[in-house]
Amino acid sequence: MTTPLSTTKMPVLFLGHGSPMNAIEENEFVEGFRHIGKSIPKPEAILCISAHWETRGTFVTAMEKPKTIHDFGGFPKALYEVQYPAPGSPELAGEIKSLIKATNMELDYKWGLDHGAWSVIKHLYPDASVPVIEMSLDYYQTPQYHYDLMKELTPLRKKGVLIIGSGNMVHNLGLVAWDKFDSDNFAFDWALEASEKMKKYILNSDHDKLINYRRHGRAFELAIPTPEHFLPLLYALALKEENEDVQLFNDKAVAGSLTMTSVKIG
């Protein structure tokens, strides 16, 4: 990663990525991603924490040319033909490894960019000109660990690095109302309850309540049956500094049990 010309602090994003089909469809969520991309400074590089790379231990991609990973099944051929040939950044990967003290960060040369990364980043930077690397989620660790780990990377914001958490706040594929997929902003009562509380905690900077999401009863249990789509939100929130603005966008539900709510910090 080259030394940035400007030390302007980059914002932080949490993007509700939803269906992989958002990579090739035109809809209001895609428009929301594009708008955000145009409203922020162009980064020197992107670090993405995706729901779709879970590992034992914590890894960061360090190859020059990360492959586009089609880590899903049952979708149209056109989706599997999408390539997002953004370069990697071995230099940034090495810098992240040096910044992280909480664990032994390992460099990865096999993964690439999964759809949690490329399906949304391609709308922010369609020409694939910005280097992109991914950091994995250690599924053996606690929410507090993930939050604290990301705080160590705060200095990257002043080095032109756009940090993106990609997941979904409410994400229960087992309870999707497939017959309501085309309904506008349809949410089950439990999904709406969890979503509203999450947004209140985000806007009030009440991060402890989000870190300890398992204490909030049945609605949260249904909204977060497994943690991988929720944890990228904690990675983004960990980087928020005092008095920074927080903006919600793409704030809608899909098919009863998913929310596309996204967050811009700074």
C-alpha cells in the first residue's frame, strides 16, 4: 500500500449485503451502495470483514491478485460469471499483522474475495481499481474479542484505508418468507423488534448491548441464530470515535427475517 497523499480520516461502513443476486440486480439497495461510494473519499485500499470467511484463528489475505470466490449455490449462471479483479495488497496485510497484538494474525494466500466482499464492493468501485483484502472471523472467539481486536486497527483510518464490515444485522435464512420476497419492507414482529433495538443501540453508541446480544431474549435469538452475519457490525462499531456521526441507510427488511440496514460511521 502506497503512502496516502492525504491523512483525512476515512469513514467506516457496515453493509447489509443480503442475497448474492444484489451483485447483478438493480434495486434500491444497490443504489444505496453506489450513493455511499460516491459520497466518501476514494480510499487507498479496502479492508473487508465478511460474514462468509470463518476460520480457526484470524487470517488476512496477502496475495497480489485475489480470486473472485463464488461461494453459493442454486443461482443463475450470470452470477457465477461475475469477476471482480481488484488487486490485493500484501503491504497492507503485513501492516495489519504488525498492528494486531491480541492474537497471532496469519497471512493467507489461498482465499480471495468471497461474495460478502465483492457483491457489495463492486457497486462502490465498479472499476475494481482499489486494492481489497479480507480479514477472517475466528468462530471460536467471543463477540467482545472481535470488538476489541478491531480497535487495534483504528490507525488505518488515517492512512486512507476504508474498513467495511459485510453481513446482515437480522439474518435468519431458516425463517425466510419466500412468498414475501417481493414485498416492500416486510418483517416478522420479532425481526422488527430486534432491528429497532439494534438501531437504537447503534445510534446511542451503546455498544455493550450489541456485544452482549445474547442477553436480549427471543427476538435476538431469532434474529441472530448464528453470529457470523452479525459480527461484522461489531468490527465496524469498534472503530467509531467519540462524537462521530452515524448514519443508517438501506434500512429495510426483506422476506420477513432479513434486514439490509447498513451503517456509515464518520
